Amino acid sequence: MNIKLRLIVMNFLQFFIWGAWLLTVGAYWFQNKGWSGAQFGAIFSTMGISAIFMPALTGIIADKYINAEKLYGIMHILGAITLACIPMVTNPSAFFWVILLNMIFYMPTLSLSITVGYSALKSAGGDVVKDYPPIRTFGTIGFIAALWTVSLTHNETSANQFYIASAVALLLGIFAFGLPKCPPMLTGGQNKSFAEKFGLNAFSLFKSSRFAIFFMFSLLLGAALQLTNAYGDTFLHDFQNVPAYKNLIAVKYPAIIMSISQVSETLFILAIPFFLRRFGIKYVMLFSMLAWVLRFGLFAFGNPDDGLWMIIASCIVYGMAFDFFNISGSLFVETQAAPEIRGSAQGMFMMMVNGFGAFFGSIGSGLLIDNFFTHNGQKDWHGIWLAFAAYALTIAIIFPFAFKYKHNLALAHTIRDAHPPMKGGLDSPLP
């Protein structure tokens, strides 16, 4: 099996695991267990808590002590064990701790998969900007396949979704030991400083205003991502309480409708090199923020009947909202951070997006929904989505003034080598 095919399988299984339960755990929580919104916010915060320290920690370990692909495999095998234990949980408190343990094992695999993928492509003489996005699309296809599997087998509110995820995690954990070797980059050097020995020199990136502001907006956009992950599926499930809507396809198979978001992802991933080349990283990030405004705003006014087109449009816009910041952000880190700390830097990026962002987004949204948008046990989804849209719009307004980054020539040349230049593209000065 050649390198690209192995990386394709890795990405497919990586996101199949998450897709099997991430968007449907809300339906399992609210429709099956009937637990509270504030408690659910705490459950989704486990992604944030674990991502605050685990990706950075495993990045340091991969930079110094153990091959990244082996560490990646170990994390997935441990994650498979915890996923299999989730259906045994019968109360919200225990659910929190088991999910937290699973997230401790899963979250670092997101950045480790990028480290392994970039390392393998470079070792084979590939170009990460040209070659990685098409490979990453298979991760999105895996996420879609998981959603369809769970939905068509009627397991959106069932504990079986966790068994499905567990089986795939075990398979990937074993498969990972056959991935291209990605040895530690930091070896030798007895005269290194304390920060260098423990990989803490990645935090020196915060000395750069460009990186500091980039990480701050990574946090803010990470919060937006968790809002849609946490509440999108259960939002559609709640329409079953309205007699006029309960038998419609979007209400009976909400995960399939939500999977349109991932189909959109595959298309926008492929478009990233063009947009980076044409507009530069700053505008690509801004497009992402504006797309989040549309994502939430369309949900606010949509319904499964005559407003279904708004829900579908929201799912299409999600591809731009997610990909333009997350994938472009990882490429930004890859091209700007020094080689010896790239693993740690990728871990830090994930920490801001899926760590602090997820934590504050999950806790804050749970409290907001319970205190202001829940009346007599019913959620005011129109108000919820409008509040989220206002949040994203505020970020989009502030960003162009705060982020002073000029179009990066190193990244531009990398993209130019992979794609022919366009008129008005890289040769034009862009912010």
C-alpha cells in the first residue's frame, strides 16, 4: 500500500470515529436520557479540557521521545476501550468523566494525524499544500460515512453509536503501526535550555503578534465550531414535537441532512489552495468567519418543510466555515513554525481551537441556552441560533482590524510551485 493510500485510510478512519457519535451524542443525551442543557454543555467541554493540554503534550512527546505514528496508534487503542465503556454509564456525572477520558485519548490524534501526514509526504518528496488537502477530503468522507451508518441503522439516539466508534478506533489503532515512520525531530543536544528539552519553546510563538492574534482567533472560532457540533442534530430532532413536521425526512434522518455539511467540506478543502493563492491567509480566515454568521443565521430561520432550503444552505456554508480556518490554519502553522517545534505548534493550534475554544463555547452555550432560551422545557432555537450568529458577526468585524498579517511570501511561493500563478494572484500585494 503506497504512502498516499495509507494516509487516505488513516484520515477516513480518523474522522469516521468522530462522525459516529459527535453530532448525534446530543440526540442521545436529550432525546434518550433527557438530561439538562447545562450538563450537556459540560459534556462537550470535555473536548476543550482535553485539547487544552493533550495535543501540546503529545506534540512534545512526538517531537522528542517516540515516533508520532506509534503514539497515534496507542492513543486510538486506548480511545477504543473508553468508547466501549460509554453505553454502561447511567448518570450525567459518570458520563462526563468517561467522555473526558476518551477525549484525552482522541483529541491529540487530530494534530498527530497532521504531523504524520505532513512528515510522510515530505519524506516522499511531496508538497503538503498540493497533496494534503485531497487526502484530507477522505477524512470528511469518513465522517459522512459514519453519519449515514448511524442514521440509516437508526442509532442516532442509541448507545450503539459508541460501539461502532469503538470498533473503528481499535482498527485504526492497529493500522497506525504500519504508517510511514515519523521519528522525533529533537534529538541529542546536551546543552539545550529547559524550554527546549521539554518542547516549551513552541510557546515562543506568542512573542510574535501575528501568531498571538492568530491563536486568539483560533480560540474564538473553536467556540463557534463546538456550537454547531453540539446542537445541530438535536435541533432537527426537536421538530418531531411539531405535528406538521414530525414525519418529514429531515426530522426522521437528521444526521443525513447534517452530513451535507461534510459533503460541502470535501469541496471546500479542494478549493483551499486556490483561495490561499488568490486572496491570502487573512482573507481566507475572514471568509470563514462570515460563513459562520450565515451558518447560524440560516439555521435560525430554517425548518424541515418550506424552510428546508435554508437548513441545506446552512450545511453547504459549513464547508467554508470549517475548512477555511482549520485546514488553512494548520498550513499556516506548518509554513511559519520552525521545523523542530512543528509538532508542538500544531498541538498548540489544536489546543486553541478544540481546547480553550471548545471549553468556553460549550460551557457558555449550555448556560446561555438554559437561562435565556429554554422555556417550560422547550428550547427557543430561533433565538439560540441568532445569538450564535451575532457572536460570529462580532468576531468577523473585529478580525480585519486586529490581524495585521501581510500576505506571506514563503507560503505564497509554496502554493505557486504547486499551482500556476493567476493574474492578480500572488504577484499582487495582499494583506
